[in-house]
Amino acid sequence: AQSVTQLDSQVPVFEEAPVELRCNYSSSVSVYLFWYVQYPNQGLQLLLKYLSGSTLVKGINGFEAEFNKSQTSFHLRKPSVHISDTAEYFCAVIRSGNTPLVFGKGTRLSVIA
Amino acid sequence: KAGVTQTPRYLIKTRGQQVTLSCSPISGHRSVSWYQQTPGQGLQFLFEYFSETQRNKGNFPGRFSGRQFSNSRSEMNVSTLELGDSALYLCASSQIGQGAYEQYFGPGTRLTVT
């Protein structure tokens, strides 16, 4: 069974500073990887996804993530955060085929003015 | 294009009662998945429906059930509610199914069981 580990439950960061949210997954087969963001009292919104090809994936709102197969990681980065980036971020993995998304526990990003 | 809608947005029920939640997917999407989100367990997959058939099921007791109608709208039902069923229930739709296809999430229904 696959699993997703988000190494930090909370990440405080000052506005305009860079941030990295870490995600590791375990799977012995090919996977697709996703990052979702959840703002308070809202559903999840897709930030970016890795299906194949270039290991550096760019998403919305200036976020990017790098797929590292040897380290089974898919860390999310942003070079300069804004107050509006304060939210919960979820890493998710899915095996190819019709299998369900498996989510990590989430990382709460708090951007401090 | 309208997004995924879920009704009701908030619900308060008493232990032992049953509840039905509704999800309307994005027009043209045939797959609907349901997730339970709690502070302790995080996001957990409940089930997926495609063309009115349950295609995948998570590890939840039989009190949790669902169905999908011919217009792709879906409902989930929880019978004999327990306090631990208090959660945010999220519905997601996608064009064909899971895998590489992006899932679009609704705002959720927050269920409180007292």
C-alpha cells in the first residue's frame, strides 16, 4: 500500500521569505503526485501535479515542486510567500489506473507579516 | 462552468440518526469521489462512483453508503450516526476517473454529530 508523509505539520514563515514544504511517498510502482491547497472553510484546490516528464513542475500562485524518484520525494517550494498563501497544503499520491488518491496529513503554512 | 456543489454546507445531527449528503459534479464529469476529513485522521477516501457504479471503496463501515444517479449527481448516506462521524465531507469530480485526471473538489459539508 502506498503512503504519503508530510514531514512538517506546521511551517511559520515571514512574508516574502522562501518556503519549502516536504513530502515523501512510498510506493513500489509508478505514481502520479499532486499538491493541493485548502483555504479555511473551503474545499481543496489543485496547485500542481506530476504525471511524467520534467521533474520540475510549475503550478499556480508561483508554486513549484520537484519530483525526486531516488529519494521518493515531491517537495513544494515558493521563492517568496505572501500573506494570502496562509493555508493548509496536502501532498497526495495515486497509482496509475483507477485507484484512489492517498493524502498526507497536511502542512499548515502560516505567513507572518 | 459551474464548480462542484455540495448541499447542505452545514449539518447538525444527533447520535443514532441518519444523514444524506448531496454532490453535484461539474457538467460533463462522470466520476464522483467522496472523502472524509477529520483533524485526527486527515483526508480519507470513502468511495468513488462512475456511471452509477461504485468503482472503488475505502475502509469504512457499512454504515457509509453512496449512490450515483444517471445525471452523475451523487449522494452519500450515513446511518446510525456516531460522534466520530463528525467531519468535513468532501466530494470531488473528474472527467473519467482517478489516476492522472484532475479531481475538482467541492466546498464540503460540515457534519456535526451531538
